[in-house]
Amino acid sequence: MLMPSFRHSVVFRMAAGYGLLLLFSVALISTVFYIATAGLLRRNIDEQLRSTSRHLVQVKAQNGIGALVHDIYSLLTDNKDSDTEIYLLLDAKGQKLIGNLTAWPAAAVSSSGLRQLEVERLGRHSASRLLAYRFPDGNVLLVGRDMHDVRELEHRTLVALGLGGVLALLLAGGGAALFHSQLQRRLRAIHRTTTEIAAGQLDRRVSVGTSRDEFAVVARDINDMLDEIERLMDNARQVSNAIAHDLRTPLGRVRAALEQALRSPQRDARLPQGAQYAIDEIDGLITVLDKLLQIAEAESGIRRGSFEPLALRGLLDDIMELYQPAAEPLAIDLRCTVEGDPCVLADRHLLAGVLANLLDNAFKYAGAGAHVEIHAAQQADHVVISVRDNGPGIPEAALARATERFFRVDASRHQRGNGLGLSIVSAVVALHRGQLRLANTSPGLKVDIELPSANLSKP
């Protein structure tokens, strides 16, 4: 399987999205900064013009036109703001009394108020901010400011923001490329490992290292999944080998017995015996296949629809009634203790089969004169059923594999069996969403089955 092309890559889309988001953020911040800066400058200029105009209007109102002319002259000759200040005083006929404008449009003095106009200041063209005030006697006062330096500042601000935008674009591109490279490197490592596994190298694993990021979590999950797959594959191979062995051996015995019967001088007498032997061996094979089908059925979960609240006291009484006659000839002390009225949501026949398997194993391996005890009790929101004997138990090294199909401890291979009993128990317990625990009690083996409890009082 190939990695997706660049334009179809989710990594590319994420990196591009990251870059565009960064550029949009920089553009938005720059726009807000420019508008706020330019607006603040213009508001300050307008406020300054209004303040100066109010002062000059008060001078005329208090001291007359001569005082106003004198104040304007003082402002024009004080060498303060001489490169930006604009003053103009006209009489009622529109004649210039004093000022530093050499030409102005009629709109500049046609009415009171602020406006942005082109004028000539000291013989030079000037884009200016102007505030006009018309006196009741017809005189007109014009106070203004040359905006060349403000426009220059705004231009430089735009240039700086533009350069910042270019730098942000480069950084966004570099960051996106780095982001893309890092993600691609991690994804390629996972892709390479999965490709090698698909090619048959089941022992390969994704490198995790010391990282604790999200990719490390995904890598660990993948490795855990691969470990489980490898375990299941090994288990499947072992099961296949065991099935092949368990089928080949009895079929070989059946063939040998029938061949001997056919070749025997007492053919007529030997054939019925050989046929009966063949039937018994085939019945044994059918039993093995039936148990495998039981495990497959339990693992598929198709029997979960038949679950119902089940009182354990009645089930265990039936089990005791069934197994007491088998225990007496072997002098096995079989006891059952039920605390309270535990109830589980279960399939009665499946759970009875589980208990039967456990008791069969206890009788088989603990042997004559053994002590076997069944105990059931409610614990919080679950029920624990325990089957305990005082037999030899299971070696600690083999305890973890006891529920594998066809697994048998070497010491028990001389006894009749196929190693499927505990596999069925494990599958049925898992079907009931329970837990199975095996522990050596020295002497003996204790098997705990923990199942979710049910309430018989609920409909």
C-alpha cells in the first residue's frame, strides 16, 4: 500500500491549514493595529485643532479682531510646528487678514466643520486636515495641519506591516513544512512497520522511543494489537497442529484396526470388533469437534440473546444432585455452600456446562478420596462462584496457558482427555462478560468465576 499523494495527504491539509490560520491571524492583528494607530493619530489631530480653534474664538470674543490677528501672528512666528501648522483669517469679504496659506479651495471656508482638503501652504501643495469657524460678523477662521508627516508615518507603518506579513508568510511556510515533515516521519514509521507485517514479518513493531505524545500512544496501541495478533496466530497454529494430531492419531488407529480385521484369518470374527472400535474412536472425534463448536459458538456471542436472571442456589442444587452419585464411589467429599441468594444474568445450560467441566476436572485430577468444594456468594455488584479441590493443581509455569485450546500439562497426558475443558469454560465466562481466575492453593486448584449480578425483583 502506497502513502497518499501530496495533494490528498491529510498531513498536507493540516500543515496548510496551520499556515493559513497563522497568516490570517497576522493579517487580522496587523489590520487592527494599523486602524487603531492611524485612527488614534487622526483623533489626536482633530482634538488639537478643536482646542486651538476654541482658544482663538475666545480671544476674538474677549479682545476683538486685533487681538486675534496678534495671536495668530504669534503662533506663526513661535517656531513651534512651523512645518505643519496652518492658520488663516479672512474678513467678511473673504480677504485674507493673516495666515500661511497662499491658495485654498472655496470649500475650505464655505461652512464650519472638519474636512480633508488639498491647499497651498507657503507656495507648496499640502494635503491638510482643516477646521473652519465662521464668526457672526462674517469673519472666517481656518485652523489646520499639514498631514504629510502623518501620511508618511502611515506609509511606513504599512511597509513595516507588509514586511512583517512577508516574514509571517515565510515563518508559516517553514512551520508548515516542519509540521508536515514531523508528521510524515512518524506516519512513515508506522506505515513501514505495517507494510513489513503485511509482508509476513509479524515480529516487527512500531518504534516508540521515550516520547509521550499522541503518536507514542497510537504506536503503543498498535504494538499491543500486534502482540495480540501474533499471540492469536501462534495459538491458531498450535490449535491447527493439535487438531491435526488429534485427528490423525485416532484415524490412524481406526485404519490400522480395520486393516488388521480385514487381513486376519478370522476376518468374520474380527470385523465386528474392528467396526465397534472404529465407531468408538469416531465418537471421540465427534466429541472433540462438538467442543470446538461450543467454543466457537460462545466466542461468537450468538447465545447472549437467551440470557435471563438465574438464581444460583437452584442451579447448584441440581449440579450437586447430579454429581453426588459420581462422587460416592470415588470417596470424594463434594460440598456446596451458597451465601444469600446470588443471582446472575446467564444462560442456564451454558453455566451448568461450565460447572460440569470444572467438577469433571476436579474429579479426574484430584482423584479418589479428594475434597471438592463449590462456593457461591454475592460481592458488591458481582457474584463469585468458586470450585476448589485438594489435588495436585497446575504447575505455575503452565497456569497462564491452562485455558488455551488443546493445552495439557505433561504430567496429565497419560490421562484421557483433549485439553478443551478449560477453553470452553473461558469462552463461556467471557460470553457472560465475566472473569475467570485460576490459582494454586497448595495443595489443589481454585477456580473463581466472577459474573455480573442480576436482580430477580426487576421485570
